[in-house]
Amino acid sequence: MHKLALILFFVAASAAGAPAATPAGAALGVTPAADAARGGERVTLVVGADIFIGDRVETGPRGQVQILFADDTELVVGPGAALVIEDYLLRNDGGAGALAVQMLSGAFRFATGTSARDRYRIDTPTGTIGVRGTAFDVVVDADGVARILLYHGAVRFCATAGDCKTLTGFCALGQIGHSAATRFGDTRGIGGAARRQLQGEFIYAMNQAPLLRRFWVAPARDCLNTPPQPPAAPADDDDAGRPPRQCPIGTQCVRP
């Protein structure tokens, strides 16, 4: 056999025997337009489409993708959003990884599955979110500032500058700014313009109807749909005995 032909034969044989990439998850619900940038190509997402490590998922102004991972982790990419799947619990090479995603812009919902709590990581333009077994919504605004609305469990979030805070408790709100991480307390105690802003941002707290039932969080609507309540006393030690925070959403929170 000619030398070049022999080389091409072995290359083809190797390619044929190479294992296919393992999907990280699947799109259970898709509202057009939504697609994934993958290997230099753009793939239109449909119900049942596979999601892979490295995919950059983007949605149009009315688009939405509801992703279920193999460990039952649930992720919703809302309208006008962008997200990158950075790693998954079982990498394509069979090695152990983490479920790591980068939320670049837009609205998201995230609920952990059956994997160990320390195996989840969310990156945002201004910092990171460490997940401790929980369900929450995230909004990344046009400036890259990320806000977190917690429903169950706890999250530890850190600004790139190194400042970290922990959110616990139903309807707890936090923010990852460019220079600091901030707790705003319970959204049920926030009123006025700040409340209206949050209602516009956290679209799934206001209305879960666009989601499949498995992606609902039963009490989510109570955080922003009910009239404002007096703020509850803070539960963490560094806030004990101090007056509640009073500051606009999106700004550095300073105590009176």
C-alpha cells in the first residue's frame, strides 16, 4: 500500500474508533430563538438537543432554554441571556470534574442535583457563586453586576476583589458588584423603586408559567409578588444588633 494511503487509512481508523463526546445535559424545554456556539459552528437548539462542555448557549429577546443535567441539576437560561458550560461532573475524557457554568448576561434559574455540594461553581463577570445545595435565581445586568435571589439552601458569593458573603434563608437577596459582595436582606422587606426593579429583573420569581413544572420552585412567587413586609432581624453574627440595611439595589450598601 502506498505510504500516503497507509497514513490516511490509519487516521480514518483512529477517527472511527474515537469515542463520541458525552453530552453534559439535554434541553428539555426550548422557546425560540435559542442556540449554542460549538466548535466554530452555531447550532439551533430544539427540545431534546444535547448540551456539551464548551457550549455557549444564547437566547433571543423571547428565547429560553431549560437544561437538565445527568445528576438532575436544573438550569434555566432566560430571554436575552448568554451562558457557557465550562465543565461537567464527568468530563468527555472520563475524568472527574465539577459542574461549572459561566453566567455572562441575563436571567437564570439554578437548582442543584444529586452531586456533592462542593462540585458546583458559577462564574459571573464580577465574581463567583459557590453552591451549597440549593435553588436560586441569578440576574446579570448590563454592567456585569450579578444579583442572587435565594429560595432554598445557601450560597457563598465572592467579588473578584476577594470580598465574600453567605446567603441563607428564604427570599434572601445578594449582589456581586465590581468591588464588593453585598447582602440586601429579605426581598419581602424591600419596597418602592428597588422592589419594582427586582420585579423586572427576577422574571421567574414573578411568573413561572413559561417553565416546565419540574423547573418550578413552589414558594418563589412569595418573594416579590406579595406586599412588602417589615424586614426580619438579620440572622448572621456580623449584622446582629445593627439597624437593617437601607440602600438602593445596584449600589454599595452602607448602614445608616
